[in-house]
Amino acid sequence: MLRDVPAAMAARMAELEARDAADRTDGTAHLARLRQVPRATGEFLALLCAAAPPGPAIEIGTSAGYSAMWLALACRETKRQLTSYEVLAEKVELARETLRLAEIEDVVEVVHGDFRDDASRWRGVGFCFLDAEKDVYEDCYGLVVDAMASGGLIVADNVISHAAELESFVARVLADERVDALVVPMGKGELVARRR
Ligand SMILES: C[S@@+](CC[C@H](N)C(=O)[O-])C[C@H]1O[C@@H](n2cnc3c(N)ncnc32)[C@H](O)[C@@H]1O
């Protein structure tokens, strides 16, 4: 899976990595920046998603589809679909271009909208990646945790890079008896929770 990233996907990954790096130094406005996960976190997500129990995968916060490509590798491997939510129209357009260029339109669907408005449709979810604005983490977690399959994995990004903003969210998940959870100190800090 990680050893044979298809050439079309590798090319789009490299393009988005370069754009994301430029965004961070060239004064691009916050909402226009890609703000995507580092490559090692993408690989970590793919490994976790590939190890998750059967059931659909969800991503909350698509941006240009960089993390969605890593998750698509795992979804191909485990024969599941990824649905990724994005509120900003410009990002949805970029992400759909990513799906086309990386040749993963058969595995990934990008939904233009707020995950919270569509959460009730989900049951038996095998994997969820939460990477949206920090003020919606608690709402999104509350909605998705009961939609998870037994053994399903929820991963939330930025819990170390945005420790102050996410303090009550992290405390809530670590105290939630429905999951086993811990913070993994890699990348920007990944909270991993497994539904019991
Ligand atoms: C940090 S970026 C996602 C980066 C992406 N996961 C990656 O690594 O390539 C966060 C994105 O979440 C989107 N977003 C924020 N709140 C959302 C919500 N409630 N539902 C869906 N998307 C949301 C933002 O517009 C933004 O593009």
C-alpha cells in the first residue's frame, strides 16, 4: 500500500505538498491555505485506516484532498469507500480535481457541506478522520462516536499544535468510557480513539 503509491497519485501529492509549503510562507490568507497534514501523518492515517474494522470511512475537513489520497490507499486495500466533507466551495473544487488527477473517484466522494448536517446518515463507520476548524471538534465527535462500528477508529488532528483550543475536547475524549483513547505525539498531535 505505502510501497506502491500509484504514479498519478504520487504526482498530485507532490504538487499539493509544494503548494502547502508555499502557503505557509507567502502570506496566503488562512482560509485559502491548504493546511494539510504532513506526509508522515498521511502515512499514519493510511496504516490506521487499513487496520480499522469493516465499514465506511469518513473524513471531516477535506481541503484539497491530500489526506484523502492517503486514506484512499487504505480504502482500496480494504475495499471500503471514503466520504469526505468540506464546507468551502473553492476547496471542494480543488479536492474534486485531486480525485480526478489521482484516479480515486471510484473510492472517494467529496461532499460539499458541514458534516454536522449529514451525520445522522452514518452507522457502522470503520474509520473517521477529524480535521476541521477546532471549534467544531466537540460537536463532530459527539455525532460520530455513536455511529462507529465496534473497534472503529476516530483520529483527530492538531491536538498538540492547538493544545489550548482543543484542551476540553481532548479531556472529554480521554474521559469518554465508550472509547479507549490516547494522544500520539507525532506530526501536529493525533488523538486516536477506538470505539469499544
Ligand atoms: C486543516 S484543513 C483539512 C486538511 C486535510 N484534512 C488534509 O490534511 O489534506 C480543514 C478543512 O476543514 C474544513 N471544515 C471546517 N469545518 C468543517 C465542517 N464542519 N465540515 C466540513 N469541513 C469543515 C475547512 O474549510 C478546511 O478546508
